[in-house]
Amino acid sequence: MYELVVLSGKGGTGKTSLVGAFSALAQGKVLCDADVDAADLHLLLTPRKILRHDFRAGHKAVIDSQRCTGCGECVERCRFGAVSGRFVVDGLQCEGCGVCVHFCPAGAIDFPENLCGEWYISETRFGPMVHARLGIAEENSGKLVSLVRKEARHMAEDMGLQGILTDGPPGIGCPVIASLGGASAVLIVAEPTVSGLHDLDRVARLARHFQVPVSVCVNKADLHGETARAIEGLCRERGYDFAGHLPFDPAFTRAQVEGKTIIEDDDGPGRRAVTEVWEHLRKSLQGA
Ligand code: SF4
Ligand code: SF4
């Protein structure tokens, strides 16, 4: 079974539009939206939720005023200034370190697990999908990425499907690292700009570190042909597989506004180029 993770050096490169298009083209797969900090694959695929689960991670201190004696130990001990003079914990400032819980002489501080978001198993017109919603300002997105990927793998195994298409997070932080381990291949979507070139190289090096084969495609390549060719040259130099150039095509936006993938739109240059990129990837994934 393969897992293709689609990444980008930064947000807004067209990564999700591409995953949406691949969803329409790939046969027998589970879809996984692991871009949990800014999940938006659902806007293209309009999933119907079948199962909903809480996502809990980390802890927050909660003071029980009935048991609190007002000794002030927690205010003194909290390095994050999360406990007010009235002995109330500010949930947004509490880092969940547990120091106040340990030192409270009255045992008045509870330490429940934190509800950070939700994750879902859904049905889409292109097959089953695992996705999530992280609460506002919640952390632990790396843990949620690992969870949705693990569930997508279980689902693909249970259903005897060939693979998983994962919309990964942008950048090179913890959520990206969590999206790489065990993946069969990574596709990095780059923009034809100088920063796009550097961003893609950083992500590609990270993927290499985890021994995940790297493919690259350039989106809106015709907006700056020279840089798009420089990216292709960099791929040759570094030994990254170059999967192709995608043109700027307003059909991507038109399809997005209609809640569709470009594959369901007219047969324009964007659709043709995406299909070629997918065929290129499909062949290498078959050998993965
Ligand atoms: S340490 Fe415990 S008893 Fe003392 S003020 Fe804080 S919550 Fe109340
Ligand atoms: S758990 Fe840590 S951060 Fe949170 S209130 Fe207690 S001491 Fe402060």
C-alpha cells in the first residue's frame, strides 16, 4: 500500500487543489487531510461525516474554589502567569506543566486532559476520508497529524484499498515532520519564485532526512518561466524526481468556488497538466 503526502514550502501554493484533483483521478484510496491547522480539503470534497471523535491532548489546570484555601502557592509557582490573584487559571495561558498541581497543599487543582479538537471519518464522492478540526489557538497539531494518518492507514487496510492520498501541512515544522514518517513518497508543490525555490529545497531536504523519496511539481509555472526552469534544474542537481509544470489556469479557482476539483471542470490546460502529473506519480507509486 502506498501513501503519497503532498507538501509545500508555504501555504497557498495550490497543494490542496492538487490533492483534490488527484482524489478524482486515483482509484481505490483513502483521502487524508493532515493539514490540520488549516484544513480545507473538505471545501472541495464536501465530505459527509459518518463518525466524529474528540481529540484530546495535553492538560490544563483547573482550581476548585471549594477546596482552595487561598495560600497563593500556585500563583507563586506558575512561571507562565496563568493563575490570577483570585486563584483562577487562565486556560489560554496555562501551558499544562503541572507544577501548580504538584505543589498545591490542599490538592485543590484538577488536571483534566485538554479537548483540542475533533477528527472525523467521512464519505466523499471519491471515497472515504479521514480529516480533523483543531480548535482555535490549540497546539498539538503534530499529534493530530499522526492520528489522522494512522486512522487513514487502518481504514485502507481494513477496506483492502491500494493507497492513501494525504494533504500535508505547509512548511517544515512539527506537523510536517509528523506527516513524513512511513510515507512512500512526497510531492512538493512549488511556486516559480526565488523564495519558492528555497522553500521547496528545505522541505525536500527534510523528506530526504526521513528517507522519503521526493517528487516536485511547479504550480503556475508560466507566471515566471525562468524560475520554473531553475526549479527543474535544482531537482536534477539534487536528484529529486521532477513531476512536471502546471500552468496558471483560472479553471482552478472556478472549480474551487463551485466546490469541485479541476478534473470535474472543463478539459483545459490545468486539467490536462494535473492529469499528466498524476500519471507520472502513479507509475512511481506502483513501484513503491
Ligand atoms: S496552591 Fe492550591 S490551595 Fe493554594 S491558592 Fe493555589 S489552588 Fe488554592
Ligand atoms: S499547569 Fe503549569 S502553566 Fe498551568 S497553571 Fe499550573 S503551573 Fe501554570
